[in-house]
Amino acid sequence: MNLSSEKTIPHTDCKTLADLKASGWKSKPVKQEILENFVRKLAADEILFPGIVGYEDTVIPEINIALLSGHDMLFLGEKGQAKSRLMRALVQFLDEQIPYLDIPGVPIHEDPFHPITSVAQRFVASHSEEEIPIAWWPREERYAERLSPGTKFADIIGEIDPSKLTGGVSMSTEEALHFGLIPRMHRGIFAMNELPELDELVQVGLFNILEERDVQIRGYPVRFDLDIFILFSANPSTYNRSGKVIPQLKDRIGSIIQTHYPRERDLGIEIMQQEARVDLDGEYPVQVPYFMAEIIEEITLQARRSKYIDQASGVSARFSLANYRSMIASARQRSIVLDEKPAVPRISDLGHLYSSSLGKLELDLMGSHQMSEKQVLDALIAGAVKSVFEQYVEDYGLAEIGEIFRKGVRIEVGDMLPSSSYAERLKAVPPAWEKAFEVNASENDAVRASCVEFVLAGLYAIDQISRSQKNGKVQYET
């Protein structure tokens, strides 16, 4: 295999097979094409998977080894672990464009030098090189994926086309077939999501493609030397269940890439803020205290450890994203209605997480003890506030602040209360505010209100003060 660092530049000005041969372009298998581009990027110390955070020392090295091995891959992990994103990212290792035979009636992008369909082979044999047209296939179109549920054999492999039979085409010929996605992705990448949900008959068809790299439809002797890079994704709970994936197919998948959730809260926050794509500027800007982002991510971490939630199904990163956006939206609504700028999220904004959370958690019917999803979510939020607050107490010593609220101060909070109402009850900002938070609690009323609510909720979580709720508002008191 030639791993020369000299890059092949697509000669997109070539319009005929004669032009292509004269240009010096060389044909290569798709896996070799990917390998050469990957090696070039790796040697140049380029970022191989832009936007993928937290996999630098775990998942990405395994993908690199699989690419160097020339393996088809299966990405094994729970929902929301960027499996589809990683598969789609492999497109970057394809050449920018490749040529193909632009022949009417040929359903696939034929290699100009090595056509595999009888129609293309006959056309090439009966025309001069100057008469054989060439077109160019961009890398973005050389990737296709399919979700397993509902996928039929005809969808991804092919079927006999009745309309062609009525036109007089013999049933025993290649021309009678309608080709599915995999043959149409000849010289490209095909990805199948949720492999265990795929019908067994289709799995058998995939096994044949992985084994022989050919297509057989209804037993007809139509054999194509397919050139294709195949990817799969699956959830461990179903992939490892006996009978869900036929052993022959498992045996022929070259590498299994195991993904995982962020292993540190700060890393989860980085991913959450990157993927949320929320504009914090604009007419009503939003300033998010870091402790509020920590609480949002901690809710997700608590859910991933909760005995009330079915851990086999996982808790997606999309759970954090949806809650983060809802929290910011609640703060922005307050900013618009009360004309407060900037909008600063508070604990009371978490009261709107039901709409963005319900339906994203699958309860463990054995462990939930008849608790509703809303009750489970309340417990997760309370646990997250307590966990984050205890860390701040340990790291920054919030005893001085806590003492202020234990001296008989009664404060009512709510997502639509003006921030100035908090300031009236806490005019003097203790020095501990300054060192405890990355925001300055004295800089404006909205920031102070957020800090006040965090401390109150934290003191309540560690049983230092009491709390009562009425008409959507919360009152803390000694």
C-alpha cells in the first residue's frame, strides 16, 4: 500500500476517460483513500475530530487504530455519546472529490478504471475513451446512514424491480434489480444505526457484504465487487443480548469502539455549553454563573447514578442540553418582562425543567417504587443542588454567608420576582461572596439574586433552614 505524503489533487477539469488517464489520476480502494488522508493528518498533528470533547485519551486512539487496521467499525455506547457524530466525522478522510463514469442507466458511482456493473462494462467496451463521460462525486455525498427500525432488505441491499420486468427485462439479469443504499454507496461510507434492531434477514445480507463484499438478491447470481467502508452503532444493552445480532455478523466487524459519557463534571459542562449553541448576547443578554451550569450538569450525573432510572437505557447528553436551554430561556423571559439586564439564571428557573426533562428519563420500574417521573426529577434537582453547594462550602467556606441567612432572615424567591427585591433583604455583600463565585455578587442586583438563591437552596439541602412553597413562589426561613 502506498502511503506517500504526496497528495492526489482531483483533476475536476477532466470530462472524459481520456482526459482522466492523461491527468495521471490513480484509482484506489476507499479504505486506502481514507487511510492515506488519515495518515497525512496524523503526521501533520492536525485535530482529527474537531468538536469532539473528552475522547482524546480513550475513544479517538481506538478509532485511529481501527483506521490503520483497515477495519469496518461498530460504535458501542449508550444514547447521547456522539456515536453518529463520530461516524459522520470520518467523511473528512475522504478525498475532496473523486471521478466516476457518468453513464445513463448506471445506478452507482462507477470507478472509471474498474466498473463493476454489466451496463458500465459494456458501455466502456463499446466506446472510445474520448466518448466516455466523467463526472465528479464530492466527499459530502459519499456518506449515507440508515436507522435500523423499519429497514427492509430492499432498502439497503436491493430487490427485483417489477416495473423493469414489465418492460421486458429478464428476471435473471442484473438489469432487473433495484439497488439499495449499500450498492449505491459503492466507493463511499455506509452507516447503520442501532444494529440490533435490524431484521435478521437483513443482518444475513450485511454479513455477506462484510464477508465477500458482494451483493446477492433473492439468490440470483449477481455478484458485485463492492468497495465500501461500513460502520455500525449499537447500545450495549441490546448488542450484548443473546439473539439480537447474529454471531456471524459480530464476528466480521473488525473493531468495536466503546464510547462513554463525560467522566468529569467540568468536561460535561464544556460539552453542554459547546453543543447548546445558545446566543447569550443580543438585546437581552444572559450571564450564566458557573455554579448554575454545574447544577444543570450535576442533575444529569445524578440521573446516571440514580436507582430510580433504568441505567441500561442511559441518560443522554441531550438531557443536559435541553435543561440548559430551558434555564437560560426562563432567565431571558424574566429579563424581557421586568426589563432587567443582564438576565442571570437562578435556582427558581429550574422549576421550568419539567418541560425539557420529562420523557427523556426512563424509570426503573423495580427501583422507582411507584415514584412519578416528576418526583424523580425533583429528587435529582435537590441532589444536584446539595452536591454543588457542599463543594462550594468545602472549597470556599461559605459559613459566613450561611450565618447571615440563619439569623432569622426570611426571603421569598421566584423566577419572576425582580432582582431588586433580593437586594433589599441583603444590602451588605459579605467578603465571602467575592471569593466564592466567579461572578461578583456586588456588581448588580441580578447576579446577587442568583447567588442568594443558590445559598438559600444549598442551606435548605443540608437542613440548615426550612422552605415552604405557595402559589409558585418559595419562601426560605430559619
